[in-house]
Amino acid sequence: MSLLESLQSLSLSKGNTERSYYYLKFQNDIQVIFDEICTSKGIARVNITIMKGSIYLKGDYFIPLKSNETFQLNCQELLEKLKNLSCVLSVEIDTNFNLLLCVKRTVVYQDTLSQISEISSNYGMFEKNKSVLIFIDKGKLDCCDSLRNTLLAEHIISLLGANKVEVFYFEDRRDFSSGYPNSTRLPCSRNCLSLNDVCEDLEFKINNSKWKIDSEIMDCLCMDVEKYIKENCLQQKYGKVISRITLSNNNLYEDLYRTAFIKHLLIDHMTKIPDFILYIGSQSHSIQIYKSGILLEMLEELTSTQVYIFNQNARFKDENKLSADDLVLAYKSEIEKAMEHKYGEFTTTDKTWSKRIQSLVDSAVKFEFLKVNHNSILNLKHPGSQSGGKSCGIFVQYNFARLSNLFRNFEAKVKESYYQPLQLLEEVDFNLLKLEEEWNLFHFVLSFPQVVKTLLESLLSKENKKARFYFNKICIMLQDLCRYLSLYYSKIRILSGPQIHLQKVMNARLWLLKGIYQVFVNSFSLLNINGLDLM
């Protein structure tokens, strides 16, 4: 019986349901208008990209119309249709052929913050209702490479779990298994008796496969991967990385082990076919992992889409090379020194502060490993070295703690009757947010769902081509957000005097910052980080 026949009856089909977010809806509405005009003019469809405006452009957003395709869409009909969008205030095309769009900011503030108040921790998330099996390769690796795989897996599992994806995982390492949030570990031993049966079944299928070819090597079985890839139109997914898979008859079970183990988990440890199988490994193991996945596709009627994610190696740029454990301890030592200097020696013995320090260490290490995209070499530095620089993770936590402290101080002033309680959202006058810095900050709130969607679409794509992943997007976004937030803090006094007109402006700013606070919280959940309310 094939793998498909074994599991098909247990497979559940689930539809996608997605929330409507302003930024995504805005882009979609504009794309629809472009599609209509392309159709009426007999022009090939143009995929538009909305870009955030700058001090050099008059619009809140702009779309370049400089290409041959988009230039043909430069017409009065386009402008008139865009003006009819409910959130658009004005539209024009400048002398550089940029389509400039100004939106009704007060409406955007009101609607977006209302949605955040309603769904809070679910803001920016989607209900994908899919299932994924993840293999995490950590065996026979340098400890920092293994840690990089672990942290990327934790981020991906957290991301999928937050978006209603059912996650199962297995770690390819005998002596250690991490605990990942919102997921199910498949507790399988490598000594499962049924593995031999699976290997025998695969051997039989290889010998009877239409992809089997004569081997130039004695006592070997050979599979024509190049022909399989070509006939199944998988060139964009696998390229020319493998042309043949050769298996030694004298060592067949060991050569088949990876493929057999995947099939074994699917048949004996899962109750339904996962929609996707994800492999997270190091580039040095990519050929072995590709072989196991391709062989599974060749021998089984596999309905799951296989996705491959390979990390480049992690290395120390300076001479102070550390193990992964020593690197974490070095971060802890530096953070403890900083906390002792700021608050006193009790911070290293107090239980509450010990937890805070551990959260800071966790943040520092995760940002160090995740801020660089997985397909780039990660150059590590000793936390205490002069060239180490400031930790992005601690910088982000510091800004989150500042926000938490701001809201605490406001509530304390309310109890003292210095301020009136925060106005209800529908009572706030967002026309009072007149600074461009405030709109720039709010753009991080608006674009957050787009960041999440981009990551999900790259992971959960059914297309037979090699996906491009940007797993550093959340870290980079938080880093940029904190830069803007720090500048805003240095320029603006948020908690102003008690005068009524000042409190009205303060209320609008506090609601803006509540939206930013929620983006911090939701981003932390995707990184499995605990946000600190005090530093």
C-alpha cells in the first residue's frame, strides 16, 4: 500500500480564513483597479508595489510608473478610480512618474487601532488552518551551527503556531531535544522495529521504480533524479543540485535511513497527512537532506509539499572563539555586570531580577542569530569585545520597557487625579497627531500584517520553485521601530501637563503608542521572547 493510500482517509481538508487588515486591503484594492485598466487597455497584468512615502515625496504612499508596462497605465481613468477609494484623500502623478497617494490619516488611525483593541494578540495574524511536519537537523554539527538551527526552528514554529498552523516536529539529535511552543514533538526512537520494514518496502519500490537506471558502480542501485526533476517540472525547486542518487547494496539501510525515517514518522506517528514537510538544516548537510526528500517523492505518492531551509554556518570573526554554551554565558555575564552597575548587586541574587536577566540573555542571543538572514554566513563576536557593539535584542527590550513604564506612570497619575482616565478610542481626535514622526511610527503598525503574511506565504507555498525566505524580517522591523521610537521620545514629551487641551493631544499619542506596544507584544510571540516591563 502506498503512503498516499495509507493516510488519505485520515487527511482533513481545511479552508483558509484571513482577517482584513488596512494595509493589505489598501494594496489589494489598488491592485484590482490596475487589473481593471490593464484588461480594458489589453495590457499584460502588472503587479504593483506600494512604497512608503518620504520627505522628498508629497504622498503617504507612492507607486513608481516608470516601467514600460506601468507607464501605459498613466491615465486620467486610473486617477479617477483611485480617488473613489474610501480611505484616499488625494492622488496625483509627479514629474518623475510616481503615483502619489495621500490617505485620510484620521480614518486609518481610528480603524486600525479599533481593530487592535478588538483582537489584540491576534493582530497581524492569519488563520491558515494547515498542518506541518518539521525536521530539525542538529546532528554532527558545530555547536553554534546547531544553535542557529534551533533558534530558527523556534522562530518558525512560533510563527506557524500563532497563525493557526498545527505543527509537529522531530529533532535529528539523540542526546538533546528542545521544547518548542504551540507544537507537538514526535517522540520516536531511532531503534523503532518498524524502521527495518520501511527500509525493505523502499528497497522493493526502488527495484521496481521507473526511475531506476543501471549503475556504473558495482553492487549499487541508481535513481535518475535528473529525469524525474525534468518530467515533473521541478527544475526551479531543485535545479541541478543532484542528478543521480546512488545507493550501495552493502550499506543500503544506512543510505535509505533518512528517507525511511520520514516515511516511518508519517505512517506510524501521525494521524493525517501534513500539508507541508519542512526541513531545517545546515548548508553543509543540504545534499543529504535533498536526497532523502527527493527519494521520498520518487517512491511515494506524496501529497505534502516539501520545503527546504538551510542555514549558512555561524563563525567567530575574532580570535575569541566560544562554544554555544560559553557564548550564552558570556552574554549573561555582560548583562549581569550592567544590571549590577545600574541597580546594585542584589540583581544577581533576587529571583525576579534573575528571570529578567535570563529574558535579556534570551533576547540578546536570539537577535544575534536571527537578525542575519539564514542564507548568509553569521559572523559572531564575543559580547565583551570592543568590536562587539550594542546588542539589538537588549535595545529592543529597553524600548519595550520604556513603553511599559510610560503607561504605568500615566495610570499612576490618573489615580492621583492629575490626569483624567484615557479617553475611549471613539472620543479621541486623531487630527491632533500632526507630526510626520507619528505617522512614520504608525507605519510599523500598519505594515506588521504584511511582514507576517510575507513570511507565511514563503513557508506555505505550493509552488514548485525554490522559495526565498526572509526570516530576519521581524528582528529588523523591531530594530528599525526602536530607532524611530527613540528619536520620537527624545523630541516629544508624551506625558504633558494636566490642561485639557494638552491631555487631548496626549490621549491621541497614548493610543498611537498602545498600537505600537501591541506590535511589540505580537512580534515577541513570534520570536518566543518574554517582553520586559522593567529594565
